[in-house]
Amino acid sequence: MSDDSRRQLLLVDDEASNLQVLRHILQDDYRLLFAKEGAKALELAHREQPELILLDVMMPGMTGFEVCAQLKADPRTAMIPVIFVTALADVADEARGFALGAVDYITKPVSPPIVKARVRTHLSLVRVEELLQSRLQIVQRLGLAAEYKDNETGLHVIRMSHYAQILARAAGFSEVQAEQLLHAAPMHDVGKIGIPDAILRKPGKLDAAEWQVMQQHAEIGARIIGEHATGLLRMAHDIALSHHEKWDGSGYPHGLQGEAIPIEGRIVAIADVFDALTSERPYKKAWTVEAAIELLRAESGRHFDAHLVELFIAELPQILQIKARWAEEQGTASR
């Protein structure tokens, strides 16, 4: 087995001299694969999974545009960045390349510094995307761990996080912020990992001492997620800590009141309670949507932010679509 840890590129051009130029530019920093026609390029891309492809456009048989289209249509290769390297310098050609999914366009004759810089830049973007995806998967898995601990169904956190995303949009969040909330919301109860099973799964009502222990899950969750200056984990931390605070100050853990409660926590509180009420569990029947909405209205200005409750009700058609899409199958609900 080779111990060469350099990142692997696929170079595609029907002219051997052009491949030779690129080889001299890149061989010291990367492992290189070569193809002189489209079918071979697709074969190597599928088999070797290079991290980036430099692709000529004007080739006999299958053009680079056609190769790129096939790469992007195949889930196995769709995420591999493609840089066109071509003598075509017309704006329309560049536009076509970008429309097909290419990330960049280098014109021939190539400049070695430009080739190196463009390759380095796009590989850095790939690494950043990989890190973001890994972090998101870790966040989601921690949320799943909390569900197992609580013996909840995974569909609950799917529904409530989508409800939260819909409400966030209605409250003026950008699409990026609303999607971030979608991914952060499943972490809201991660602190239940730290609550003893005897309390978490007690079939009856908790006594005062047990309830005091149960309330600790908000702060435990915030500690698990940690302090972060910005981004997804900052939002997940704030949600875990604040989603049991109440508008009138009677919630926990800090008795925050009104707009002192982070808006993400106020949004998740509504989404979480609505789904809990309208979901069947072995220990309770599902409430009707009408009864759940009546409770939200009754608790508006006490438990919940009144403005957000009205926005939630206004978005009820979308909410019910999510509820139907991720409905529990008969007999799958758990304690």
C-alpha cells in the first residue's frame, strides 16, 4: 500500500502535450491520474474518486461539457469539483461550463501560478465543506443519542426541527439562518444524556426532587455543546439552554423573561410543545391539532412569545404538511 498522502487529481485532455504541461505544474504537490478521452475520464472518476478534475472542453467523441454533465448527473461523482482548462475564451462558453456545474475556468495557454492557485483554492473549499458536513453529522448524531436515552422516536425531532425552520422564516430569519436552526434544533434535549434513567423513564409524575434533577438537562446540554462565538454550535447551545424558559419568566434554568430569551429558544419551545402534544405516546393519546393550537393561544404571553404563536398559526398549512410527511407509523411511538 502506498503511503503517499497527497491529494489526488484527475487531468483530462486529448493532447498529450497539454497533459505533460499540467503534469510538470502539479506533480510535486499532488498524485495525478490521466485520461485522454471522456469515457476513460468517467471510468477513472468513478473508480478512483479524485478530489478534483481538470477537464479539457474540445475533445473528439465526448466533449468536456458532456463529461461534466455526466459527472454531475451521477451521485458517485457529482460532488467532485471540475475546473475546465480550455482554449475557449468566449463568455458564452464559460457560462455554459458554470451552468453544467464547473467551479472554475482556466484558459490555455495555462499559467503555472494560476493553475496552482486555482487548484489549491478549490481543494481548500472541498476541505472546508467536508469539515462542515462532519460537524453537522456529529451534531445530528448527538441529537440521536439523546433520543435513544429518552426512548423518543426520531420522527419527533425531525418534525419539530422542520416546524422551527418554518417559524424562523416567518419571523424574518434568512434562508441560511433558518436552515441553521433546522440543524441545531435536534440538539435541544441532548442534556437528557446526563439525567438518570430512573427519573427520565419514570412512568408516573416526578416528585419535587426528581423534577429539580430533570430541569438540569438544559444546563447539561449547554455544557455538552460548549461555548462558541458564532455558527451552528452557538445556536445549538442557546437552544439547549433556553428552550424551557417562559415568556413570563417562570421557566428554567435561569427564569429569563420576554425578549431576554434567545429567539431561537422561543421558536423551538413552540415547535417542541406542538409536536409533543399532537403525537401519540404509550402514556397519552395525541391531542387534536385544534386542541394544541388552543393551548398555544392560551399560553400566549405566558409560556410563549405571543407574536411567534400567531406566526406559527399563520403557517399551519405548511406545519400540517410536515406533520403528514413525517407521521408516526401505527405502533412505533415509544415512551
